[in-house]
Amino acid sequence: MPNVFGAPHKGTEPRHEQVVFCQDEASGLRAIIAIYSTALGPSLGGTRFYPYGTEEEALADVLNLSRGMAYKNALAGLDLGGGKAVIIGDPAVDKSEAMLRAYGRFVESLNGRYYTACDVGTFSEDMDIVARESRYVTGRTVAHGGAGDSSILTAFGVFQGMRAAAKTVWGAPTLRGKRVGVEGVGKVGHRLVEHLLEDGADVAVCDVNQSAVDRVRSAHPEVEVVADTDVMVRTELDVYAPCALGGSLNDDTVPVLASKVVCGAANNQLAHTGVEKSLADHGVLYAPDYVVNSGGVIQVADEIGGFNFERAKARATGIYDTTLKIFALAADEGVPPAVAADRLAERRMSEIGRLRGILL
């Protein structure tokens, strides 16, 4: 079991504020809600429904993901902290109205310290069900006053981050004429492909789900298909875009990576601390995942005040400037972009978070 109360998981940052284990035996619910920080405001992060092999795997994932949400929300300029939840199970088999409503009761019990949303294995329709038991739900359907599919601005934000990387490496904020490999063409990846093609990029894709690949190819037969991730990372690319599950950048993939830029939608792309330095040593510009994929959380966060798509999209457009700022800071301080991004996020959490100490 990970040592929740022991040494910090990274550097000297604060530990998680709260970790809640939720069980409803009748519906089969087994969930964990992790709140990393509420320094900037209530924590916000999606609910991942996934068939983890063990409770230890689920806990490790939710701890990492909730920390990432705190940093993501900070750099997105949101007055929100970082949290995340996982439900243990196969969503195709185990998901039910009773389970989702039971989960909603646990979210409600936190009295607004945690706002939930969609993630892997959950959808806007699921959030509508959760919301029947809790006020603290975002990512709802448009019919119920929500933002709908958050993958729309997630993909848009990744594209903005990729434009910033192109500006830094090639001098112009466009992917025109560049070869981009998109690993994972599900909810976010297939939308990213659309942006890239519109911008004039050449695109290659892979996905473990053949139907996802077929959908992209049906709409865009010019898109190249490669066999799998192992082939993708070795393919001569200008940009590698991981858009599936995390950990794709590791001690095995970085040495064989044949691209100048890594910029994708997946969370926790770096398998462990130190990979960011290996990427820099190999001459690869890494756009920190939690910076460029923050368009989705920007979209759902906008629901809290009454959703307006154009307002949310305008804020997501700012991912371009934030990513450029991180690249510039990394160059000035001689550190990898991932380190520069962490420093900026920690600075905002500290400088703005301390204001809560001023009593009203």
C-alpha cells in the first residue's frame, strides 16, 4: 500500500489533504476520492471508472491523478484545487444507476470540497445520474445545463499547446507540413486529428481499439495507421501525441523516440521522475501534459458559474501563451519544461492560496 501519510510523493510539496474510501455493498460500489489541495478553492477532477487489478493500483492512480489536477487547475488560472476519484470495476459490466447514485451520495457528503466530472469510463450522461444525489457535479449534458463532452476543449487545448511547441522549435505556430503521430484516437484523440488535418499536418494514428481507428480512417482515408505504440514511438515524426493512458514516456520508449516534440492529451505521461530530464537530454521538447490537456477542466469548471462555451473556449485559447511561458522559463532557468511548469503551478498555489489566511 502506498505510504499516504509518509514522505511526499514528489519533492517537498504538501501531502494530500484527504483520501476517502467509499463502499456501497448492495450496488457494488468501491471508490476512492482523493483531495490533493484546496489552496485555490474547492478541488475539481473527474471520476475514472476502471478495472484496476488491486486496491493498491487504484489508490496509487487516484493519488497521482489528484496531484496532477491541482497543478493543472493552478496553471489553467482557475480558482480551484485538485482532486480525483476512481471507481473500481469494469464500466461495461458493473456500471448501474444505483452505483452511480451511491457514488453521488459520497460526493455530496464532502460538502463541496470536491467537484466531480467525467474521465476514463464515465460520460456526461453518468454525471447526470450522479447529480441526482449531489450538487457538486460538472461535465453534465447540455440538456441538463452542462458543458457536454469535455473532450471538445481538451483536444482544442492540446492543439494550442502543440502550436506553442511548433513556434518554439520551428519558429511558426503551425503544424502545416509536419508529421504528427497520435497514439489513441478515442474521445480526445480523434478530435485532435481533426484540428491537425485542418492545420495542414500529416497524421499517423494507432489505437488498441480497432473501431476507433476505423472511425478516423472512414472520415479521413489519408490518415496513416501504424500497428501499435511500439511502432509509433520509433516512427520518424515531428510530434508524438500520447492520447491514451499514462506512462507512455519511460526508460524504454524515450531512447528510441523519433520525434522532436511530445505533446498529447494523456495524463501522467512521464512514467517516473527523471524521465523529463531524459527527454531533454535526447533533444525532445516535452509539453507538460497537465498544461496542454487542461481545456477539458476549463470547460467543465465553467459550469460552476453557469456554462458559456465561448467564454470557456477563450480561456482554453490561453493554453498557447501558458505553454510558451513555460518553455521560456525552462530555457532561462536551464530546467526541463516539466520542472518549469511545476514551479509556476506551485508559485500560484502558494501566492494565491495564502490569501485565504486574510480573515474576512
